[in-house]
Amino acid sequence: MHMTRFREAAVVAEVMATILLLTSSAGAQWLNYPTSGIPRLPDGKPNLAAPAPRAPDGKPNLSGLWSFPLHPGYVGNIATDLAKEQVRPSAAALFAERMSEFGKDDPGTIGCLPLGPRHITGGGLDLVKIVQTPSLTIVLHQDLAYRQIFTDGRPLPTDPNPSFMGYSVGRWEGDTLVVESVGFNDRTWLDFGGHPHSEALRITERYRRTDFGHIERQVTLEDPEVFTTPVTVAAEMTLVADTDLLEYVCAENPKDRAHLVGRTSEEKTVTVAPEILAKYVGVYELERSAAFGIRVINVSLENGRLWADLNGKGRLPLVPLSERMFSPRLIGTYEFVLDDQGVVTHLLSHSAEEVLRANRRGATPAR
């Protein structure tokens, strides 16, 4: 059923699964090589609670290989904490359009363009390597993207030539590195769902290494053409020891892009009665974690449309494909399953690789 949808899901899933696989592969060169200079516990494991290291200049040393998984709700919808009126109507409409077409024109995961700001917010879902020197901090990504953060006192450029990764300068406020970035081109998205940004986008990051294995990281986005207020997200970065970056190149997706059509003509005509939609409202718990660490899906109904929160955040629209099939683009296509009395007991998340089951809280399990 819905082979077009599963085909599109396969392309997206292939990209995301490949990126996630890079963090766990152990057979390639250096991916299981012990990291030097790591404090160890008696059993040989890294002591992530050891004191944060210092650079020769006395500043906290942020160097290392780090993961920074963002809450899945932000991955899909970076504006999940904002009120409706805090997102410009044109940006909200574009987000809705892109979600309704399941991201078939996503410039990053489908079009193979650099992710740009999504690397900074955490939507890239990859490891990063930080190399810190007194005057320059370099951030390396697995897809060969990189950032240069100048800490030599230079100002931000006043009229930068727009680029995918922008231009960054940093300064220390006590033990916190504050990074300001401008000069992004407007060819990228801010999240998986498709929020746009303009060339006026300004990003401020704050990094504070609390101990050897953790960095508190806060990211604030300001774009008056898209949001009426700053957007701030936070995520803790965790040191990843005894492995290294594994190169990932987005090279295969363009040939598949021609097969992506968004919703079919038939699917665009689907409407579901409000009384049926109301049956699907509830909290669903996955029997095991899905992509992005999703375990709980909260389905709500507002203005005649179903919405999904993932692990408590997100507000992703569930686009109807049939009376029981809906798609939020993330972790496949959702199928609501009813018992003989017409009560929803669980939903199934269909993707190219597997089918995951999420049981509805309070419902009697049915198999």
C-alpha cells in the first residue's frame, strides 16, 4: 500500500540511517582506536565526569569528538516552542506546504546540498570534531562540511558574500565560548520540516564545558523575516571516545529525486471526517525507540487537523493519505489500528526498513 510514500520514505530513511550508522560502525579504519589523553575509570572506560581540560591560555578546551542529539521535536519543527503568531505567515505557509509534500524538495537530505544552519542547530544528526586553538576553532562534520570560528578579535563581516555555513567569530565570557554567525545564503532549511530562513539570519551559540565529557550548548536564531522573536534551543553535547569521524558523501540521492512526487493526485483529495479524526487523539508509546530516539507520540486534533508531538515537542502536521493512514514525514507513515468495537488500540509506523508498533495509553492491547 502507498508504495510511492514508502519509496519516498526509503530515500529519506537511507540518508538518515547512513548518517546514524556512521556513529556505530566498528570495522573501518580508526573507528575503534583508543583516544589518547582520556581520563579512565578502573574498568578502562572514559571518565566523562572528570574535570574539564584547560587550554594553555587557561580557557576551557572544547577540542574532541562530540555528539549533540537535538530533541526530535526540534529536528522536525525548530519553531515548536513559538506561538502561531510568532512565525511570519509566509514562513508558516511554506512550512505547511513542504510538510504536505513530505519534503520532496529538501535541499539537504534529498538535494544533497550542504545542510548549512541545520548543522549548527543539530538537525544534521552527526558527530562533530572540534579543534581549538587560541585564535581559531575549527568544527568538522562527517559530510565534509566545516566551520571556522575566529577568536582573534576580528569583527563579523559587514557585507558578507552569502555562503552555506556562514561566517563565525567567537569570544570568551568567563568559561563560556560565545559564537556569532551571519552571512548564510537562503538556499537551506532550518529543520527537517522545512522552515525557511532569509539572508538576515543571525545565529548565536554558547558553549560551556561542564566536565570532561559534557558541554552545555545553547543556540539562538534571529531572523526577522521569518520569526517575530528569537528562537532558542539547547542540547547537551557528549564526548565520544575511542572512535573517529567516518566520511559521508551525499552522492546517490539526486538520481532518486526524480521519483519523489510528494502526495499523489489521489492523496491530495483525501479528507477525513472530524469524528473519525477525534478517535485517533491520544498518547502512543513505541515498543522500542525509533529514529531520533522517539519513544512517545502525542496525537492531538486542532482546527480539523491531526498533529503529532514527538517525545513532547514538535507539532508536526499529520497529512492524511487515507482514512487511517497519515504521514508526519518522520519515522515513516502512521496507520491507526482499531479493534472490533472501533476503538483505536495502537498505531503502526511504516517505513522502508521496518514496521514499528506504538500502543495507545489506556487501550487494551490487541494483537
